Amino acid sequence: MNIDLVIITLIVGIGTWVFRVLPTKIDLSAGNPGGPVSRFLAATGPAAIAALFAVSFLPMLEPDITVLAPIAVGIAATVAGFIFKRDVALATFIGAIAYGIAYALIAM
């Protein structure tokens, strides 16, 4: 087995563990609501969604309109949902529903 692969896997695993455990161990009640820890934790959700977005959609990008149209509709609906309500979960749900509907209409 390649030792580089093992090292990268360990680094990523430890980093993931730290990002998941650290927020549960920090006492935020005494901290500043606008402080760096609060800002970091507030940015973690959108950053995770952006990472999942890139990993999910980049392989599907190709010049075929039947593939690109549902992706474009889903992205537009997600952005519009976030601008309308400023809720990441609701925007993601709206985008997923819009993508599904666009995909179903094109598949007909």
C-alpha cells in the first residue's frame, strides 16, 4: 500500500474528527456572539454545503442540455430560496425539489 495514501487518509480523518468534536466541547455561553469562534461555527454549515455541491455536480457538467437543465434549475432554485428566506436547510430542500421536477419533466 502507498504510504502517501495512508498519511493523507489519517490527516483527513483527524481533521474531520476535530471539526465534528470541537464544536461540542467549546463552551460558547461565555464567548462573544460576534467573536471568531462563533463566526467559524456559523460558516461551517454553508462551507459543507458548498463542498458537497462541488463534489456532486462537477462530474455531471457536460454540454448536453438534458443534463445541464435540471442542474441549472436546481442551482437557481437553491439560490432563490436562500435569498428569499436566508435558511440554508430550506434553500437546499427547495433546490432538491426543483431539480427533481426539472429532471422528471425532461425525462418525459
